[in-house]
Amino acid sequence: MRTATAVSKTGTRRRDGEQARIGLSDVGVRYRLLNERHTTLKGRILGALARVPSRAREFWALRHVDLEFRQGEVVGIIGANGSGKSTLLRVMARILHPSEGRFDWQGEIRPLLDIGSALNGNLTGRQNAYLYAALNRVPRAEMDKLIPKIVDFSELDAFFDVPVRMYSSGMAARLAFALATQTRPDVLLIDEVLSVGDERFQRKSYFRMMKLIERGSLVVIVSHNLPFVEQVCNRAVWLSAGRVMADGRPPEVVAGYRRQVK
């Protein structure tokens, strides 16, 4: 029987000549499922008076996950809803702390987990670009040079100076992806953002990610679009009930997943 290990997180910025990487060793994420007895004053009083105290149930969103991703990989994370895909990405983004195991990384991690968190709806596309630069320590002078490329890739044109709340989901996705990829991240984490784009945008995204790989980036994508994972990724990981079911070449991993869901 495997025992829980002490939680450990270590990471550094990537120096010249060093490879971007992410490592997870025996990682688990546990949630406590609280009922009324744990969340209300009345419930807590009754619980304190009860002869047998009520214990919160536990749910493991991830368990015994051992993975290592390295520079030059485009990794597709697949699995059914509730399988732990987004939880895994949030651990790698350092948003969630693992309940057990070890997580370490090398390089600067740029998460693009959802459009709502990536963009401020009250700001224009241009203002969001400068806000993104400030949050990710990109010099303003550098962002000044990148703005025309961001406008060109996102195809927003005049809408670039319109509040993002007026955008369609596809327009917002194009802007968020352009911001995250134009600044050349060491590690890029993407959670279903590309699913709202049309086929043309997905083709553009593919070529952009290929450029990131050539520059030495590591890209990890959560997606339900299995053909996209097969075409774009050079590695796939299949999660089920918080555990790794398969890890390898996308055609084989996707085929195994398809057989299981039929």
C-alpha cells in the first residue's frame, strides 16, 4: 500500500541553456465534502453534542500522479468530465496546492485556464494587453512592439479598442491566446480555451504552438477535442477518476480512451 508523502513544491526561473520542465511525483489532491453539519452554526452545535461526531467525506480529485513534461513537448490531457484534468492543470499553474506528493518546475509558467480569469471585461483589448504585460513582468516598451502582432493574430482590428465584455467568446479566446503566446512563455498551460475557436483559428493556433516549441517552450493542453489532440500534440495523457490511465503517443492513447467510452 502506498503511503502519502510530504507535500513539496520547488521551482526556479529558467536560465539560458536550461530546459523548461514540470515534474509531478505521487501527487494527490484531496477535497473535503462538507454537509450542513459542518457548514452551519446549528449543525456544528448538534455535531458537538452527538455521541459519534460526524466526519466530512473525502474526495480525491487526483491520486498517485507521476508525470514529467519537458521542453519541446505539446502534451494533450484527455479524459471524461470530472476525471481531474483541470485540477492537474491548476496544480501545475500553482493555483492548487497538492495534498500529497512532490511538484517541481523549471522555467516561467503562463497559465491560460479560462477566458474570464485571463481578461477583464471592463477593459479594452489594448488595456488588457498592457495589464497582462504588467502582471507577467513584460516591459511596457516590449509590449508596445508586440501590440501590432497581437492585433494581427487575434484579428480584432477596431474591436481591439472596445471593452472585452462586448466580444464574442471566439474573439475573447483569440485575444487571450494571442497574449499568452506572443510573449514567449517557457511553459504554457491551456484549459479548453481553444475549444471556442473555429477551425481556422485552431489551425493558426497549431502553427503558433509549433513556433513556441522551436523557441524551447513546453505546452500542456486540456481538451475534449480528440482530433485536435491527435493532430497538434506529440504526447497525450489520459486521466480517469484522478489517476493516469495511459501516457504516450496521442494516436494510441486516444484510441484507448475511445474504446473505454464506447
